[in-house]
Amino acid sequence: MTLGAIFGTPLRFYVGRVVSARVGETFPWGTLVVNVSGCLIMGVVAAYATRHGLSGRSDYWLLLATGFLGSYTTVSSFALQTLALARESETRFAAGYIALSVGLCLGAVALGFAGGMR
């Protein structure tokens, strides 16, 4: 589990920074990209675990889902950034961010799972 977190945390920071540097920080695009890509990977990991009969206590699951993805995805950052948008009277941005995050992340995890089941 720890080994996964060692790689997930810096990757989250790097991806978020690169995206923010390219498109700006007015909207939390970096966090959105991290969450959607993390959901896609989670779908693939879950499909692999399902296909191979692995439980949530397997070393595979602890390394990738709990360790790596648990430190890579940023749902707490998502919540805080949404609150900040709302408190700054950017309610349309806050609502759009919620809709994009939930819709894209659910779609990504479904896509990853479907691809991983092949």
C-alpha cells in the first residue's frame, strides 16, 4: 500500500501542476484531470480484480487501489475547490465543476471497467 502511495502522491502533484500551467487556474482543471484519470485507472484495476477473483484485501488491490489511487485522486481537493467557488459567488462554475467531475469520473470508471473486462 505504501509503495503505491509513494508514486500516486507526486504524480497527482505533477499532473495537476502541468494542467494548471497549460490552461490556467481560474477553473480547477488540474484536479478534474487527476480525478477523471484516476477513475479511469480505478475502473481498469477493478475489472482486473473482478476477472481474477481478487478481494479488496489482496496485495494487488492494496497496492493499486488503496495506495496508488488513494493518494493520486483528489476528492478532498475537489470538495474544497467547489466550496471556494461557491463562497466566491461563482455558483455557475461550482455547479459546472460538480457536473463535469461526477459525469466524467463515472464515465471514466465505466470505460476503464469495460476495457479491463476484455
